[in-house]
Amino acid sequence: MTCSLPARRGREFGTRRASILLLAVALSLAWVDTALAHAVTLGDKGYIQEVSGVHLIPFIYLGAKHMVTGYDHLLFLFGVIFFLYGLKQIATYVSLFAIGHSTTMLLGVWLDFGIPSYIIDAIIGFSVVYKALDNLGAFRLWFGFQPSTKAATLLFGFLHGFGLASRIIDYNISPDGLWPNLIAFNVGVEVGQLLALAAILVVMRTWRATPSFSRQAYAVNVLLMTAGFALMGLQMTGYFVTA
């Protein structure tokens, strides 16, 4: 029996959507130079190192830019909301990630506590692997129980924040206007996160409405896990090469 034209179109549309998501992951992995720089361009690095005093708008912009171009954060966020449908659920998990990210970024810079950038970025890659495995139901299958997804989201939020704190410490940001600039940067990070989340949700909502979603969800999470492993390998290679 042949399928109806609307059904065929629905499957084709779903396939195209899934292909776009897979292509986005592949392109992010190809962006090697940015991966090793943790999405901070040389121009932004120079600005952070040279500026002094309070500059709220530029730091809001830099924070938003960091999140929108920080594909390691976005891959994790994509994994977190992958099977979340209600706005209340999504808001809860995104808030937990934001709380963790903001806390360790601010405390890390304030206490001058940083983790070597390659190490923390490899851990961030691991967070992507963890979330993909969580989405695939691997932990219940392997260990017979489901770890708390909320606790994991908060914990990995803390680790993602340490990644950013480490970079800011490396760039020797001026103590003149430090706290206002850091808070402005953090506001920008949250603005960028909301913009990225909105774009992801638009794609996800359309994709979920197609019959092909349930079939393609497994493959996309396997690819998400692969991307996380690739990020880990990239960062650990950078660590040993520069050691």
C-alpha cells in the first residue's frame, strides 16, 4: 500500500529537519580553531585584556556572543531540552543550568580559581556525552536506576561556568570595574542563552510534529554523544600538545 502524499511530505520534511540538526553538529566539530579558543575571538580577548572601568553594554554583548557561538554549551542545552515538552519543565531545567553557570563563573573569577582550560572544556564535552546517554535511557539499562536529571543539569552548569571563569582569569581582566562588567557579561550570557533556546525550540517543535521524530531521535542522540566524545578528544589533544 502506498502512503498518502501528506504523509510522504511529512516524512520528507522531518528528514530535512533532522539533516539540518546533524549538519549543525558536524559544522561545529569542523570549527577546530574556535573549539580550542572556547569561542573567544582574538579581538574579544584583546578587548577584555585592555579595557578598564565599567563598560556594561560591551560586556553584555560579549556575554551574549559567547553563548550564541559557544556550541559546547548549546549542544548540552540541546540535549537537556530534547525530550522536554512543557514550557514549565523547560524553564526549570534552563534555570538550573543558568544558576550553575552564573555561580561558578562569578565565584571562579572572584576567588581567582580556575581549572586548566583544556581540562574543563573536555569535561564540558563529557557533559554532552552524559546528556545524550541519559536521553537514550542508557543509565537505567546499564545500572537499573535513573540518576536525577535536575541534579545533573545543575552540576554540569557549575562545570560550564568554571570553563568561562578560567578563560576570564587567563585574560587578566582589569580589577577596575570588575564586578559590574562581570555581572553585565553574565546578563549577556543569559540573553544569548534565551535567544539560542528560542531558535532550538522552533526547530524542535516543528520536528516533533512529524511522524519521523521518534525514529530519528535515537540517531540524533547517538550523533550528539559522538560530538561530545569528539570535543573531549579535541581538548585532551590540545592539552597534551601544549603541555
